[in-house]
Amino acid sequence: MGPVEALERIAFLLERVQEPTYRVKAFRTAAAVVGALPEDDVRRRAANGSLTELKGLGPKTARVVEEAVGGAVPGYLARLEEEAGGPLTEGGEALRAALRGDCHLHSDWSDGGSPIDEMARTARALGHEWAVLTDHSPRLTIARGLSPERLRAQLDVVAEVNEELGDGFRLLTGIECDILADGSLDQEAELLERLDVVVASVHSKLRMDAESMTRRMVSAVASPLVDVLGHCTGRLSAGKKRPESEFDAAMVFAACARFGTAVEINSRPERLDPPRRLVRQALEAGVLFAVDSDAHAPGQLDWQVYGCARAEECGVPAERIVTTWTAGRLLEWTRPK
């Protein structure tokens, strides 16, 4: 294992178990610095102990580089693999093995922490055949939502990433589009039509009355531009907790079933949305599902197993989960909409 690979693996594992961002950043920064140097220069500095003279490397990251250059598995990485490299939760392994993709992930173009190509490479390394890039829409300014102009520019970047990655993996174009208070969508219709997958989510006025929220969500999922209803209750069960939004779940799920919009099983540990009772209600309503990571960093892409465990527990069959489909089948489903 080379030094860059070792540093990136450490960062991945730290993200996977929700370690503080500053700690992750130290290893990702070090990986970028080392990756930009000629290999001979890295070896020379590792031998003479001058790695810490480089901006972005401290004693801990320098030690990882020195051990990797010497042909050993860095001690820090070995300890972390033992402590954080095991299963994240009980159950979900069989469904996780059946997944082919992920319909919901973010890059540093909005509120994610890593470049598009790094998110794509990590998804591929985790065994996916495809993933959908779904950065935020314009009105979510706190998350640096993409204006129409920025989204158009991102489509060109996605094409370049796919060309670099070659066959065997495809990064699909997408967006996490805000559902506005009146049920309309926060992006130009022409642009939404160009995207492979549109995830629509409520991010504002989460405490509006149940009748208005129901009307808002039904209007969105009935749109032929919407493919997936994201984290439908908006709840947060950890950190800054937030209760579920109130809406007529039977009516919303019936609309999803009628208009062919999948209900997301969001895998973020602080969301796990919808709760089990609503997953079971959606299943009875006949909807499709998308088990998604909602990852904002490479290590978080591995969180899909949380959603898989919940889907298995609620009896959701794999064939009803669009993230078990090939990219071709997924696009056959989204394109006619």
C-alpha cells in the first residue's frame, strides 16, 4: 500500500465511523500534498525525516507516510482497521450485496466535502456499477445550492469524470431538488429534464400544517420530473434533533405508487428516514424504494448498509428497490417520466 492510498484509507474509515471533520481533513490534506510530489521526493523526505517541513503534514500523517514508504502497513491504519473496519450494524449484508448503485450523494460543489471524481471513485471501489450525483438546488443557499449555470457546468464535469473512469462504472447526472412551499420544484424544468435522476426533498418550512405539507409533497411526487422522494419526514434523531413533519402518509405514498416515484430509505445515521412504521406503510402502498447513502464524504458512501438493514427488517423485497437495478434499467424507468 502506497502512502497516498494509506492516508486516503484512514480518512475513509474515520468518515465511516463519524469522527470529527478536522481529523478527517488532516489525512485528506496530507494525501493531496503527498500525491502532488514526485515519488523519489517522497522517499527522500521519508528517509531524512523532512516530511513535516511540508505544509499539510504533521507528525502523525508523516509517520503514516514513512511506514508506507518502508513497505509496512502503517500502525495507525492497522489499529483503525481493527477498531472501525468491521460491520457498521447488524443485518443488511445480503441486500447490500445486491445493490448496484446509490441515487443520492453530494460533492464539494454544494455541501459535500470531496470532489466529484473522488466520490465516484469511492463508489466504484465499494462495488457499485453506478451512482447519481445529487448536489443541492439553488434556494438551499446554506448548502451552496447549484444555480442553473453551475448545474450546467457540472454536467460537463460529470462527462469528463466518466471518460476518465472508463467502462465498468457510470456517474449519472442528478440533483437533490428542493420541494418549495407550493409543491413546485427549485430548478428550471428544462434542466431537470436533462438529468438522469431527480431526488426531490423538503428542506424548509418543515413544521407547516399537515394538510399543506401533504398537498406540497403530492404535487411534487406527481411531477413527471421527479423520480425519488427524499427523506420524507425530515426528521433528525441525533445531534440537533428534529421531529417528523406532519403529513397524510397514506395519500403521499398512494401518489408515489400512482406516479411511479420511489420513496427513499435514507441511510444517514441521524436520519434513518422514513421510520420503520412508514417504510411498512409505503411497502403496503405498492411503492418502489431507493436505498441511498445521502453521503457528503467518501466514507459515508458505506452507510447504505444502515438503510439495507432497515429495508430487510421491514420486509422490502430487493426487486422493489431501484438501487438494485442496473444503470440501464434505472434509466429505462426514469426517462419516460
